[in-house]
Amino acid sequence: MNRVHLACWLLLSGVALARAEPPLRAGVVPADPPFVLHNARGHLTGFSVALFQAIAGRMKRDLVFTEATLPALQEKLAQGQLDVLAGPIAATPERAADLLFLEGYVAAEYQFGASAGTRIAKLADLAGKRLAVQAGSEYAEWASRNAERLGFSISPQANLAAVFEAVRRRRADASLTGSADLRAALTGGPAPLTAELSLPETRTHQSAAVAITNIELRDEIEDALRCLKQDGSVARLARTWFGYEPGPEDLERMTVPGYGVPDLAGYDPKIRKVRCTQ
């Protein structure tokens, strides 16, 4: 190789390296089926895992997952050790003060589940019941605020899988989780669960989030998410992991005007054209 060719090769190599994107570092909370779980081989899988694999593919970036509790993941995000919390995270005003949310990829509301023979048709039916909730979750916060007033006891569990297992094994009478979580859990496990009372006023975007100052990355990830909604990929994942067909007004198919979650801090109403060709 002569000097001219060597110089050109080094120049082109330098350009290629400069353009190479680092891996997208995504945080997930483990044992949150069907969003995050491990398969029989111990590999990370689930709806949110598959969704972010597809998002990273559209962004032409490798993907690295970190598993930890949500508070630990938020700390890593704040310290720059993660790029995105892949979720699902309920997009609430309180969380939007510290996180920059993408538009949701699933909508959910608080919903009670129960073992066969137990009915929770109204809040008064919780009296005397043992309510299983995931410790540290927004559902646990709701339970703490309302336990004394409604007369139920709280059975805190380490993770979402343990919440449903406690109800199936009759260690608790009912569960309180997101409706999407409950829908996916209805047919699994050694004993069936039933879907009971839901609280429509709690309906939120289940979403992902980046550091509050990282607007460019939020918009880039959301563009990829929109393309996956438009080509039906998110709806196909919902069929696979949740067992239902999303309608045209569901967040698995519907894109939100602007960027982020409307009415929350960080929402950008500006409309920008998204190119979805690969």
C-alpha cells in the first residue's frame, strides 16, 4: 500500500469510527412479566425488551441492558451510566419533574385482580381483604394511602410476578397492578385470576424515559418508536406478549402529536416529519 492509499485508508477509517454510535444503554426492572422476564435459557426477553431491540435496530445502534430496581436505574441515568429507562414506567406528573418521557407505547390504569370466588366490584369490597402490591410501586403508594380508610391490609411483594403468585396461592385475596400487567397474567400460573374493578381516573401512558436534559435522544428514540407503531410492529408485539389485538386508538398503534406525553412537563407540541424508511 503506497502512502497515498494509506492516507486515504486512514482517513476513511477515521470517518467510520467517528460515525460509529456507541451502544444504547437501556435499564429495565427485572421480573416484570410480560414486559421484562428471562426465558428458559436465562436470556432477557419480554415486550419492552423486544420493543427496544427493534428501536435500537431502527437507530442502527447496538443495545445493552442493565437490570435493577427503578430507583437504582434512575440513579444510574442521572449519573450518565444509562441512556434510557426502557420501562414500562407510568408517566406521572411527579416523575416528569425528574425524567423526560417518550410518548407511551401502552396505556394502562390501576386494576384489581383476584382469585376465583373473590369479587372486587367496588372499593368497599376491599374491606377485610389482603391486597398484594409490588413494594415501592405507585400501586403500593395507593394502597398505603387508602388501606385504613377502606379497611384492607397490605401484602407487599418483591416483584410483579410475586404479586400474582401470592393471589394464586391464596396468600393474598386480591392484587393491584396496571391493567396491562393483569391482562397478561390472567391465563398463566397454576390457578386462574380474574380481572376486577379498574380505576379509569388513573389511566396513564406506560412509557420510557431519558435524562431530563437529553431532549435530542428522547426525540430520536420516539421517532423510531413512531415508525414501529406505523408499520404494525408494536401491535404485533402486543399480540405476542399480551394476547390481544390493539385498536386504532390504542397507544400500540396511535402516535401522539409532538414529542413526549401531553400535559406533562417536557412535552414538546412541535410537529416534525418522521422518515420511516430504513
